[in-house]
Amino acid sequence: MKTFTERQQIQLVPIAERYKHIQPKPQLPNFAAVIEGVDLTQALTEEVKQELRQALLDFEVIFFPPVEISNEQHVELARVFGPISLGAFHQRSGDNPEIEVIENDASRPPEIDHWHTDISWVENPPRGTVIQIREVPPYGGNTVWSSMSKAYAGLSEGFKTYLQGLTATHTWEVSKWREYLEILGDEALIKGVTKFKPVHHKIAKYIPEVDKTVLYVNETFTKRIDDVPENESKYILRFLAEWIKNPEYTYSHRWEKNGIAVWDNRLTQHFAIADFWPNRRQNYRVTFNEPDQVEQLQSKKLTEQLSETV
């Protein structure tokens, strides 16, 4: 039986050769890099932007040291990686509807403490997200990311072969989003059901930009594996949900006030630990799409799309 290290077969990113304008400091081999040498309060050069995009591909989730930036600078940082996405159903920031605000305190308990890939229940999920934690609790509140390329690489060759060609059904209706829309009323729920029907994604998804295959199922939005017996689907999904939690595939990030993270939504899953409650935590987030997609702010006013969605 092959060991963990034999299954991974990692070739380390040649950081010194590849990066001349930023300094990535990975926290695990080829995963979760802190980016040094970048001033996010100033306009970024094209050379820096290109290296940031490459770093996100190389390390799947990247972090910036704490810095105070404006809402507009937050949105522009997201645009470095792709056009702004519609995002999810979270509360919006007044003059900047591109920004979703997730605030938790004694009266608003956290509800995203589960492993997930953002919005996998649409045909073309967002490429990634830029978040800044603007208020941190006195303790707890880490976010954990898991590398889906490492998780796939760690599987046996026979199991990889089994997964090839299989698809799975993803839908928001098996998540807490249904409860949220029910609170908003029947009209919002009917709109959600009508607009966002179940979709199907490959379980073993090849990402050509990084020449890696990733696991693309998650315990929050994946309903079942298509075209296999129900019990087979249930137990395989249960196994995969536990498999991605393997410590060798995960990095737990301790937040500082105004710290920033950017993750590739195709290559990772994440889990926002709720152990800080009932203390206060405030998260500002901007979601971005694939680079070749039209920015939704340009194709139609985001506020209009949001009102139509819910």
C-alpha cells in the first residue's frame, strides 16, 4: 500500500524563479501562501497582478497581511482575478452592492460552519472570492481550507478510475439556503426554485490551467451521484466528505483584523469555524467569475439582479 507521500508525488513550485514582484510564503507544500511585498492601498502594476493570478493557481488560496482598504479597493482587488460575480444571497454593503457582508454576534449566530464550495449549484459557479475580516473575535473564528487537488491525488488509482466519468447533482435545496428563502416568504422561495434548478458537475474535474484534477463534490450542496444506486451514492459521498478533511490536505487560518484571503473556488473547499460565537465577527466578501465571462455589473445593474433573485 502506498503511503501519503508516495501518493502525492509533489513537485514544489519554483518560487524564486517564477516570482519577481511578490513573495509567496506557502504554509503547506504548494498550498495556502501568505503574499508579502504588495501594498494593496496603492494601484497595482500589471506585473504584480499577473503574479497574483499565478500565485492563486499555484497555491489555491492566498493571504495578505492585515491592511485597511476601502470598499472600492476591495472590489478592485477582486477584479484582478476576474469579473465581479453576482455572489450569493447575503446582505449587501449599502453603496457597494458588489460586497456581501456576513455579520455574526449574539443575536446572529454563524450558519456557514460546514464544508462547501461556493455556489456549486449553478452551471458556472464563481471562480473565487476575496474576503476581508474587518472585525475579529477575541478568540476562535478560524477559517479552514482544504485542497481538492491534494485530496484527489491522495486517492488510490482504482478509486480515481471509478470516479472518472461520474457526475453529481448539486442543488441549494439540500442546504440551509432553503430555510433562508422560506423566511423571506413564498415568493422568494418560488423564485429560487424556478431560477436555480439542480445542475450536474463532474466529480473528478480536470483544471487545465494547473494541469490537475480536483474532487468537485461537497457535503453542503451535492445531493447525489448520478446514475448509480442510491446507497452507493450515499456512502461514496459520505466517504469523500470525510476524505477531504484529512489534515494533510487542510490549512486552518487564524485571522487578524483586516486580514485578507483569496481562494480559487474550483480548487478548494472551506469551513468557517463557529467557535467564536456569541462574540462578534464581520466578514466583507466579493466574488469573482471566470476571466472570460462578462462582468455582471456591466451586463445589468447588480441591484436589479439581486431583487429579481430573491
